[in-house]
Amino acid sequence: MGFFDIFKKKGSWVADPNLKTIAETVAADDDYKTLVVALKEAGLVDLLGKKGPFTVFVPNNSAFIDLPDGTVEALLKDKAKLKAVLTHHVVEGALSYDELAAKTSVATTDQKELAVDAKGLLKVAGATIIRGNIKCRNGYIHVVSKVLVP
């Protein structure tokens, strides 16, 4: 594939099979431990491990810590709510940071719209993208500063 690991060609996502999937990428980084536990509890690991392409807004451990006390525990006990929160972070299709910045909103897999604000630091639904363009076999990860609650 040459110099580029992942690229778009004629509307199709073409990925380097040597890259990790989104699920493998977050599982390999301790900064996403809370998210990994939540994905397992909600039964979404397989989705982010095989299919795609997706754009996933990944809250790090700090984003979960910033939630009100007891929120994470309550979500882990209510699988329907947990799944709703997690799918609110997933967009079908692979959107790079620049492609995302060119949009005013994106539709999530839970059929809701997330506002995109490219004035200053790129924000999605009010959460700042603190690390973007993490390329994976099945899409992009953009790390966000807070958990996106529908």
C-alpha cells in the first residue's frame, strides 16, 4: 500500500490489515480501561472489533472520572442505558480529523446528531478532541475530553 496505512479510494475504506481494530486499539491502552469495561458489559466489543468503518469518539479514563459520582456504576448496572451512551460515541463511516472539521454535525449509530464546532479547538457535542486521527483497521478514533451523554 505504499506510504499510507489507510486511505479512502472511490468511497471505500481500505485498511492496512496489520493495523489493530478500534476494539484492539482501546484495549491496548490503559488510558481507556473504563471504556473497555463498559464496552464488554454492553456487548459492543465485537461490533468495534470486526465491522466498519467507524469513527469513534473515545472518552479516556479522566472523562469518566469527571462524570457525577455513581454515574459509571449506575450505567454498568443498566445495560440498555450503557449501550445507548456508548453507541452515542460511534458514527458509521471513517472520518478523519479534517473531514470531521468540515462538517457541522454527524449522525451517530443511535440515530442522533452530534454538533461539530471547528472554531478554535475541534469539538464534538461540546467535547474537545484532545487526540485525533488514530488510524485503525476499521476506522478512526478521536479521543474526547468528556463522555457524550445522549
